[in-house]
Amino acid sequence: MLQRQYTFPREAGAPDGAPRLLYVSRAQYSPDWNSSLHTHGCAELFFITGGHGRFRTQWEESHVAIHDVVIVNANIPHTEVSQLDSPLEYIVLGVEGLETMSGGEGIALLHLRTGWGELMGCLQLMLQEAEQALPGYEQVCRSLSDVALIRLNRQRDAALSGEAAGPRSSRDCALVRRYIDNHFKEDLNLDQLAQLAHLNKYYLAHAFRREFGVSPINYLISRRIEESRFLLRETDHTLSLIAQILGFSSLSYFSQCFRRVEGVSPMEYRQRRR
């Protein structure tokens, strides 16, 4: 691999927990490329600037090409595999205190249809500043990194967060939990809950799990299953009616969720409890 990497020392007086640029690098495929899974202690953002290849994790593999951005959270095993006849080229930002909450595996793949030229302008200027190392270049590179992250986060599927859990996050999650407690029989989804709390839905899912140890949707299901146990024991309602009362989309989905939580079917539970 042909690679040039520029690192940045910690800025004096920088706020703890805020995203911080650690390095920027430019890489191009060469025959000695070692495509083995590895991890980093910070998030990495890959901007594919040329060629074709595949981005691989422990769980999946995705094709990548120019105008693609791959965001990998800290400590997620990953590697890049280049197509031989079209060598991969990319620019990488290593950023501490940043993560993507898109998807469930700590990785996001974005196909940028707009804003690519502006992002490339930021990254190319960042590389130029780092290479020349003129007075104040670190501050310029950090500022350009902030601009790139803001513009990237405008993409619908980026879901970048550098915000640590705090009082506001806890209040928002508590609001959503109370709403689920009071409306769990209604037709709810993550988009509605995020709109209620005025949060990005990926951030809500991440913060809620961090706060309560379970995702908002799984908490909703647990509340419905809790109520279904009472209805199964104390009423003669049919299973279909119970599923309808509790907002399940179908009897089969109700039975599937109930078995996953209780280990038995709703009918078996009713027979045992009676």
C-alpha cells in the first residue's frame, strides 16, 4: 500500500468528549497490500476517491467505488480489498470521540449523490496544509475536519454523533419511555418516537439503549407482552383479539414475540396459568 499519513497532537484546552481529528491519510493500492482484519481506537472515515474494491468486516462485505464513504466505529474489525484492474484510492480521517449510529454493526456505507465536490475540497486542502506544515496548519486541519463532518452528517444515513450521554439525553429517553408506557397499545414505530423527542432516530435508538439497556422497539414489545400475560390469564379473549388490542400487526407476529420473551406460545402460557 502506498500511504502518506499526517497526525495531529491533542489541542490544548480542547473540550473532553468532543470529536477530535487524530490523523488524515491518503492511500493507494499496491501489490503488497495486506488485507487482514484490524481495528483502531478511533472512528475512521474512508472517502473513496478512485478505483473499485470491497470493504469487509466480520459480518459482511460491501462493494465500494468513487463517491462512497465508509464510516467505521472504534474497535470494529475491518479491512479493504482492492480490485486488481482498478486500484482503490481513498482519503481517511481518524477521529476520536465520534461514532455512527446507522445500522447495528458499528459501520455505515454512504453513496453520496450531492456534496462530493465540496467534501473533496475540504479534504484536499487538509492534506495540503498537513503536508506543508506551515504555522497554524493544525488549527486549519481541525477546522476543515469539523466542516467535513457537519456536511457529511447532513446525509440522511450518516447518523454521526459526538455527543456524550448527558442530562438532555436522559430527559429525552425518559420522555420516550413514558410515552411508550402510556401508548403501547397504539401503532408506534421508531420514526414516530424520534419525532416526539425531536431526535434523529438512530441517535434515539443508541441513546435509549445506553440509558435503559434495551432499544425503544424492544421496550415497546416488552410492555405489550407484559399486558398480554394479564389478558391471557384473566380474560377469555381470543389470541387474535389480544394481538389486535395490543397493537401487534398480526397474530403470528404476536406469537413470535411472545415465544421469544416467554419461551412458550401464548396458548401454552394460557393453559399452564389456568
